[in-house]
Amino acid sequence: MNRTAEVERKTLETEIRVRLNLDGTGAVKLVFPIGFLRHMIDTFARHGLFDIEIEAQGDLHVDQHHLIEDMGIVLGQAFGKALSDKKGIRRTGSCLYPMDETLVRAAVDLSGRPFLHFEGGLSGIPLVSAESDGKSTPFQTDTVEDFWQGFVGAAACALHIDVLRGRSDHHKIEGIFKAASRALREACELDPRAADAVPSTKGCLPPPVYIV
């Protein structure tokens, strides 16, 4: 079964292309200008064992919201497309992820019904990193919720994220991406006992709705 997808999105604000293989090894190829988010997508791919390629650019002269939200949307669309009719998948997954002083819980249901519960406990203070050109680039931590809101809407899944404890915003956000990826990995896995069955008493799971 070839569970791959390629999705492109081009607007006046952003231009994004994503390639996804659900049954990969965690290989990544990332070309976009926000260093901290590159780190998060890299760790998301490696912990979920998803192969992900992303090329993205956007109106960062405005702020980071458009590009980060749209990246969530396009990645969510890729998941929805790669899952197709969702036959044989486990459908739900969860993870309790410890990262030093931080503990994060994530649970997902690939139900076809989008819903996000997000309790990140983030301070709202930007994280600052040094880029290769020597300039300092702040990461807008409030966009983390925007990313996941875009993802669940496009993938048509219910996702619950709770940071149960923690001090460092970096650890909280990284824990969120790791916990979510492991929950999604479990939900996307093929269940050998389910064969070609759709995991629903309805006999079908609603497909994602394309987001403009």
C-alpha cells in the first residue's frame, strides 16, 4: 500500500509544497526560513517515522502567523490525502511524553471531525535564535496553536494537547510536537487484525474538506 501524498498551496501570503510518506523512516528535507519550526518538523518526522519534504516561503515582513498556520494546513491536507479511505488503520493514538522537566499528553482520533483542544501553558515570550547570517530571529510561540488548528481542520481529526507541567517554552513546544507525532504514528498504523475494515460502526469515515 502506497500511503504517500503531495500537496501544494499558493496564496498571496504563502507558497508551500509538502511531500509525505506515512510509512517512512523519519527522513526530512526542509527548506523554509523559520529555524525553530524546522527543528520542530524535523523532530515530528523522526518521532513519527514520517518522511517529510517541505518547501515554503511567506510574508514574514508581516509576521510568522500566515506561514506557520498555512504549513499546518498543508501538512494536515497531506495526512488526509495519504490516509485515503482510512481502511485498516488503528484510527486513534495517544502519547504521554516526558522531556526533562516537561510532561506532555497528546491524543488523536482520525475521525473525520476536526477539533482541537490546546493547553500549551506557553508564556507568549518569543524564543530568539541566531541564524547563519548572524541575525537574531524571534519565534512567535503563540503560532504553535495556530499550526495545530490548521492541521486538525485540514486533516479532519480530533487532537487533544495538554502540557501537564514544565518550565521551558522550548521544551514545552518540542514535547508537543513529539507527543503529537507519536500519537499520530499510532493512529495511522495499519492494524493487521483489521485488514481492509474501516474503523467505524458507520462503515466510513468522513474525508477531509479542502481548506482555501
